[in-house]
Amino acid sequence: MTRLNTIARLLAVFVLTACPGCRKNTPTGATPPTPAIIKSKTGIEMVLIPAGSFQMGSKNASPDESPVHTVHVSSFLMDRYEVTQGLYGRFPLPDPSHFKDPMRPGEQMNWADAIEYCNERSLAEGLKPCYDTETGKCDFATNGYRLPTEAEWEYACRAGTTTKYSFGNNTNALKTNAWLKQNSSGKTQPVGQKKPNPWGLFDMHGNVKEWCNDYYSETYYKDSPERDPRGPADGEERVLRGGAWSSSADSCRSSYRAGDAAINDTCLASDAIGFRCVKSVE
């Protein structure tokens, strides 16, 4: 190989590494390089998730996780940690959390609480809010913060893996990767204490279940589009993902789905439900 060819190859590697937008899409089942970790204008760590394709769902689980289907997801930014009570308290919003601690995830958060936080955080950074809080409709064309789609959430959780969990299939390994019923001492725990997934995201398994933007439907996967699916047009419940401090090992799987009513009465919300934010890449 000539010296000129060697230099050309090194330059190509540098461009693909230094410029996330220049990377090729992630092939199905492949584990791409760890995405960049950046800080938002308000100092919140986010992970730049690269565009790619993956197999969404599971063949050997609940019927609502079938059929397994190929989904392509565009690049986006995702909070590295679940939204903590400390972050939630930066804005003029009442904190309904049961297990009080600024480093623990905000919980007893209904869906309306979550989207209101998204809007407040957008305004604080001079961005256009995504949500109409009266209707709950999300404008995906804006540059503000929102809840992840169900497909974005599973894609980010899997981080290129095809196993039950982002760390493999061994449920015994959950104790070092997640807070769940068997090790949580009956409460949430400060974020970021367990191992992150391959893309540097913490607590994607356990601690608190996380709201997604989508309406929940047991049969949605039968009709889901291949590119950037956003869930059914309407419904009575919103999607929850990730499992919680009170969950079984099965409920913490990457593909596990659940739905809950997007109630407005915070007093009825669960202390096992929180969220994290995403933002479309401009």
C-alpha cells in the first residue's frame, strides 16, 4: 500500500469518527461506535444517537411485542439520565415525587407532567416547544424537547444489541445493570449508579418506567411503518418502557411494552413512573 493510500484511509476514518452526521446508517443487528455525549444549553448531558435500523419486538414474549419488524430510526438526542427531581425543580412546576431526593428520578409523573416539563425546558433554551398542552399533540418539526417515540426508546435501549437486555440474556446480571424489585429496597435510587448501556445511557432498565410519546395499542406492530413510526393516531393509554424499581426481571427487558392512562390527576400517578427527554437533530 502506498503512503498516499494510507493517508487517504486515515483521513476517511477521521471524518467518520469526528463527524457523527457523516456516519453511515447502522445496519440491523450491528453495534455502532459509542455516540457522542454533549451538554445542552442548560447543562444537561445528552447522547447523540446515530440513525440506523433494528429489529423491534420479540418472538418469544407477550403478544403485543409481535410481530418482530424492521424499523429505521433517524438520528436524535436523548437524555443520558432519567429526569431527576433536581432537574424538574429548575422550572416552576410542582414536584409530585414520593421518594424525595434531588438525584433520584422524578416520579408520580403523569404524561401531562412530562410534556409540560419538555415545553418548559425548551423555552429555557430558546427553543420552540413541541407540545400543545391542551391536546397533547406533538409537533415533530419543532426544535424543542419531547418524549421519545416508542421506536426511538427501544432502539436507544438496545444500542445495537439483539438480546433480552442491552447487556445480554442473563437475568442474574440485572443486579449490576438495573434497579428492580429484587435489589431496590422498595424505592427508587439515585440515577447513574448502575452500568450504562453500550451507548452510555443509564437506567434504561429499571429505576422508573419511562413515558413515551406514543399512544399504546396491543396490535400496533402489525401496522407500524418501517421508518420513524410514531404510534397510533389516538388511544386511551400512552406507552411506558423500561421497567421500574418495583418490576420483575421480565418487565425490564428491552422489548417489554406497557400502557397507562395519561391521567391529569397527579395524586393517582404511580411512584414507579418517570421519563427522559429527546430532541430531534437539527
